[in-house]
Amino acid sequence: MEDTFPDIGSMNDEQLKELIDKLTEEEHEISYRRRILHGKIDILRAELVNRLRQAREDGESLIKGDDVKRLSEILAGKGEAPTKPPS
């Protein structure tokens, strides 16, 4: 898609309809891609929850010492908050 919006005042009706159709198709493609990504995220989150649940049932600690230290540093203003979730 172009970075700037076209001069719609200079377009005839057919050109406007074509642009509407083009942008509508682009929106449908983006919406489809978004739904696919949301589905993948949901699957990954469910897997993570299952792994954490299993770790808890096995008696493992869900919070590691490094996690507590890092959080303490952040809360004390000595460290920066992460910009993205940990992997």
C-alpha cells in the first residue's frame, strides 16, 4: 500500500470503487493473518500453562532465584523493566 492517501478528489467513480475493493481485500488478508497469529499464540500459551502446571505437580519451583533477584532490582529502581516477555 502507498504511504500517502491518494487524491480522491481527482479520481472518477470507477477508480474509487477499485481502490475500495483493493483496500477491502488487503484488510481481509490482514485480518486473516491476525486470526492465524492469535491462534498460534493461544496454542503456545496453552502449552506453556500445561508445562507450568506439570512442573508444579512435579514439585518444581515456578519462580527461580534469578527471577526474584531481577524483580527486586526492578522494584528498587536499579534495573530496567523488560521490553518483551521472557522466552
